[in-house]
Amino acid sequence: MAKVSRYRSFSREFKLKVLARLEAGERGSDLARELSIKRSIIYRWRDAFRRGGSLALRPKRGRPKKIESQAMAVQRGVNARSNDLADARRQIAALEAKVGRQQLDLDFFKQALQRIAESRQPNDRPGATVSSPKSRR
């Protein structure tokens, strides 16, 4: 007696057609209902396609073969290079904003220290330390 799999298997071509319809603007919920597939599977296919191209849309379950893994790594490298410049610009903008906030903090604390230094009264006795004025309570 042959073992029956409870999982359905979809060809790479089928997955690409579904993703083309998704990219054309059809809703994932509508596609899932029409094709009797869970919506999460369609979005999993989309994410896999974005990560590794059409090679990531494997027709069967399990680990990819070594050659498939290498091809997906090359594809990711191509995608990564195209996004590198945009990522670098976003990172630069975030760092510049952080530096600006830190500069504001430094200016604030510098002024606070100046005010404290100006408000301290010198003590003329030998060996005495400088003290700040008494608080009025």
C-alpha cells in the first residue's frame, strides 16, 4: 500500500502564474479562495520568490539540492546589490538624525553645567570647597 501525502504539490509554473496574478493586483484572499489554497501559502511563495527568484519556488517539499541553493545564493546577491545603495542612504539618514539628537543633548547639558558653575558661590576659607546656594524650603 502506497503512502498518501496529505500535502498538495504545486509546480513552479503554477506558482509563478499565481504570483503574476498577485503582482497584477489581485487580492491574495480572492486567489486563495479560487484556487483552494491557504492565503499564507501564496504569501510564502511571494516571499520565497523575492528572496531567491524562481528557483526558490521548488515544486516539492524538503531541502533544496546543493545546486539549487547555490543558484538562489547568487540570485540573492544580485538582489542585494540593487538594494545596497538605497539601504546605505537610509542608514546614513538614520545616523545623521541620531547625531543631530545627540548634539542637542550635548548642548543642553553644556548649558546646564554652565548655569550650575555660575550659581556656585566661592568659599574663601583655605581648603574649603565651592558650594551652591541654599534652597529655600
